[in-house]
Amino acid sequence: MSSKMGKDLNKAVSLLMDGELVAIPTETVYGLAGNALDTNALIKIFEVKNRPKFDPLIVHIKSIQELEKYVLDFPENARKLANSFMPGPLTLLLLKKKIIPDLVTAGSDKVAIRIPSHPMTLSLLERLPFPLAAPSANPFTYISPTNAQHVADQLGEKIKYILDGGPCEIGLESTIISFESDRPTIHRKGGLSIEAIEAATGPVNIQTHSSSNPSAPGQLSKHYAPKIPVRIGNLENLIQQYRNNRVGILSFYKTFEQIPKKYQVQLSPDKNLEDAAKNFFSAMRKLDQLDIDVILTEFLPEEGLGRAINDRLSRSASLG
Ligand code: TXA
Ligand code: MG
């Protein structure tokens, strides 16, 4: 398994050129990448992830200039955001050119496109003559991977190589945004805060679920979910309520004396939302490996990256 993980860009380039898949590091989460212009590679992505084909993929490119090859228009607000935040945790939904296969967009006329901010993956993209389609490198609906080992643990048997770029700096998926009207629309809360976006474009609309709306695929209410059930609320009350069960605690910063340390994770003892975001998916994985009946957790402050974390928490508990 370990030989499958490494920093060998040549190996990654040659596998991708051969139509194979490679897991890649990004600043948000690890991606399961393949040639975005090759239908066979795209089919492999859906198969390895066990992902339904109605759930479209994000296309990763190396520069803003390259955007023009793949999209028909580049609205003013999209341009502003691109100039301020790309490379970075931002995905633009823009009208696609024909060159983007329908399988990438699940038949939509818009393609989701972003420039990842990770030196290894940017070098990889520089060396490839095509963009990379890459969903998060986890089985469909499970917790997203934020280091190479997470990918190996779950998809190691199914993919030929994992480029190891260390732990993800941001730790939450990109924020997805579209531009049908003067007000941009947020489709997925993510690693770029809404506050930062609004500072550039003015107020946005937020339209982020639900499971019953097939026009918003990937926003299924059960997502980012551990195998162990998750309950969200006031932790003191939940601990009381589940006193006859084996519990794990995921708190923002508090510790609880009545619960053994081994069963508790604090997202950020300093109450820092960026740190909490970085730790969030690893913490979920760690708790999911314990011999417990339920994971008890709480919402974080609804501001900055706290909003994206709360969105993931709700979905992990199927409250979305
Ligand atoms: O940070 C990220 O965005 C990571 C890294 C690997 O880049 N990728 C990621 O991909 O989160 P994935 O497949 O786990 O989530 C992509 C979601 C889809 O589920 C869907 O909600 C949305 O992006 N999406 C992609 N293409 C779309 C399209 N054409 N129209 C509407 N939504 C789209
Ligand atoms: Mg995902």
C-alpha cells in the first residue's frame, strides 16, 4: 500500500496520460483525478467512488487564462472573484463549451471549475495537456479525505497512485458559486467564507440543498457521514441523555470530565474556526474508528468557516 503513496510527479503524469486515475492533494480536500476530457477516465471516477452519474464533477485547471478554453462567458462578478481568490477554495459555475463532456456536468450547460492552490497539483496541471476532473477522494457519502493516508485507507485498493502533498491546509471543500443574476448564488458553503465573497461582490443568495431537489446534486442530505450515528445539540444535555451509551464527543473547544479523554476530540482549543475547519474531517474519521454507539457534537458559531462546518455537521447527521 505504501508504494502507492508518494511525491513522484512523473509517475502521476504518466498514469494520467494513460487514462488512469491518481489521487491528488489540494488545499481543500484530496481529489480523485482523471482526464476531464476523456469519457473513459470519467467513467472510472464514478465507478471507483461508487458515485451516481447524476452528481457532476469539478474541473481543475492551472490558470485564469485557461478558463477561456472551457467556458462561454466570464461574468463581471466571476472575474472579480477569480482575480481575488484563484488559486484557492472557490469553484465557479459557468456556461460550458462543447469540449467539456456532458458526463462531467451531468448534462447541465454549466461546468464547475476551479484552480486548486497546492504547489504539487499546480505543477502536475502544468505538465498535462488536459484539465483534471476530481471529486473528493472518498467513497460516495463518506467523510472527505484531508491527508494521503485517508485516501489510502479507503480507496487504496482501487487506485494506482496517491500523490502525497501532506495534510490539506483548509480542510473543507471549495465554495461553489454561480452568476445567473446580479447577485451571485452560493450552491455549496465551503473553504472560502461568504463574508470574503460578499466583500468582493456585494450580497449573495444562498441556495444549498436539498436531497429532494435533483437540480442540486451533491447536496444530498446524507453526505460527509461517518458509519456511527451523529447527534448534534447542547453537549451537556446530550451527554446526560446518552449516559447509558458508549459515546464519542466532537466539541469546538470544550472538554468534559465525565468522559474519558480517548473518546473526545476538540476541533480547536483556541476557538479558531480556521483550525477547526482543518481538523474537522480527520476528527470525524478518528471518532468513527472508535468502539462507540454514537458521536455527540455541537454546532459552531455561524460565521466565517463555521457556516461550512455546520453545513457538513448537519449532513453528517442527515439533517440537511
Ligand atoms: O474542494 C473541492 O471542491 C474538492 C477538491 C477535490 O477540488 N472537490 C469536491 O468535489 O468537493 P465533489 O465531487 O466531492 O463535489 C462536487 C460538487 C458536486 O457534488 C455538485 O454539488 C457540485 O460540485 N457540482 C459540480 N459540477 C456541477 C455543475 N455543473 N452544476 C452544479 N453543481 C455542480
Ligand atoms: Mg465530495
